[in-house]
Amino acid sequence: MREMSSEPLKLHMRFKKPWPSAQGMAVWGDFAFQLFHTGQCAVFDLKSGDPEPLCTFPLGSFNEGTPADEYTNHANQCMFSAVHRNGNPLPLLYVTIGRGIGADADGYHYRCAVEDIRLEYDADGRPVGGSAEWIQTISYRDGDMAGLPWKQPCWGCPAWFVDNERQAVHMFSCRYRTTPAFREYYAVNEYIITRFPLPDPLSGGFVRFGPRDIVDQFTAPFDIPFTQGGMIAGNKLFYTFGCGDAERPDGIRVFDLDKKCLIARADLTGTAMGGEELESCSFWGNELVCNTNANPEGGFWCLGTGYAGLLKE
């Protein structure tokens, strides 16, 4: 197990929040696509460090609570795929949507929405407008596990990750909830990472997975509460945790999808970022960037190049 140093950590820039609750984030080129609760998106220029968004627009999966609050798009997790639709230079974005713990006939409320984002640019190549189309939904529904070697994947609040190298999607969750209210289960909790085949996003539609669609699965010991978001790069899954307080400390865990284990971790409690709610992470070049839902402005924090070094192992 590698303990990652927090020494290179620095605040790269503050960003103004057009909406109160900053959530999932993904980087493409020099632009950070920052999502907000209900499914709004704001694009920021990491290179210039301008705190004002270049443009804002709703995702195709924008939802304020229709038909019920469980379906509100919390936009808690997102990452770009390697698939481009109809000549779009921007690849499809996979977004974890939903809010309520539990499920309906189609599976957990926390689902994956595949979004085709179209940007409008000025003469200097800077985004000045955008729109998004929701083209596919992926969900998981519990079912009969008899005769299967897998565990029931989660308690109903998974995060979804597209795996560009393995042509797969991964569902990250835990055996029990990871909030302080479920502290009595911490000793027996565990992280569960479940792999499914990647549906063809260009075929659209609603893809409903069940236990017999699972391709692979592994668990890792639970050692930090309050799951947030992250990304897959190479054969590593980078995941963030925490809300910036003593009961929900900030941290990062890195899982090796080939070795099927936790390989690295970082405790960010004692850092300058440690008092802010850590939301997600994405690579900007060879540097890992984390976003925080701070007030009154959010933050993009650079954690150095050490995490990129893990991709070579």
C-alpha cells in the first residue's frame, strides 16, 4: 500500500458557482466541466484561471425532482469516454444521476446517463455556449444471485465509471452506506467494484443490468467514509472521499482494476484543502486535479504528478 504525499497540493484557482451545490467534474483539454446538483454544467478555463464560467447549460438529464425527489439529478460523478458521436470533437460524458436511496422497477435510482455535449466556440477556440443530449441510460436492478460468485453490488447509491480500455462500465459502491449515521457498520463495511460490458452508446436506449450481466467484481477493505466521485485512467480507479470535517475527512483511494485491490491512498485532512468538501478528480495533463464544493466559491486543487506515476505501474 502506497501512502501518497500531500506536499505538492496547491490551490490552482477558485471558481464562481452559478448554482450552490458543485458535484461531479471532468477535464477535457484545458477545460473543466463542473456539474451541479439537478444537472447543470459550467465550463471553466483551467489554463487562464478565470473564476467566471465560459458558458453554462443544462445536461440532457437535468431533473429537479420528476416524478419524485429520488429522480433528482444529483450529478455526483462524471467522466469522459473515448467515443465521439456524429463528428463531435468532445467525447460522450458518462454521468451518475439520481438522488434517492432505493430502486424502482428499472433498478437503482442512481443510474448512468450518457450525454453528448455540444459546445459553441469563439474565434480563439474558447467555449461560449453549449447544449447536451441524453442518449442512453444504464441501470442496475437486484436479482437472484443463486449460483453466481458475486456479491449483491451495493445498498443503492452507486457511482458509475466508463472504462475506455476494457470496453466496460464499473459500478462503485459499498456494502453499507458510508455516512456517519451508519457508523455502526463501519467495521464490517467494504468497497465493492463491479464490472459490466460496455453497451454501445450510439445505439441509445435504456440498458438494464442484473446479476447475470456481471463480468467481474472485487472488494477492498473500508477505511474512509463518505463516498464522492472520481475517474478511471489506465487500469486505475481514482476515488475521492470526505466532506472536510472530523467525521468525514477528505481523502483519495486508488484501486488497481487488474490486480483487484486498493494500491494507494492519501489523507488530505491536514492540508489546506482539508476543510472543504472534496467532490471528484480528473487528470489535467499529468497532474491530478480535485474540485471542492467550498463557499462562497469552489476550488480546483492540483495534487502534483505522483498520481500519474501510478499509471505506469
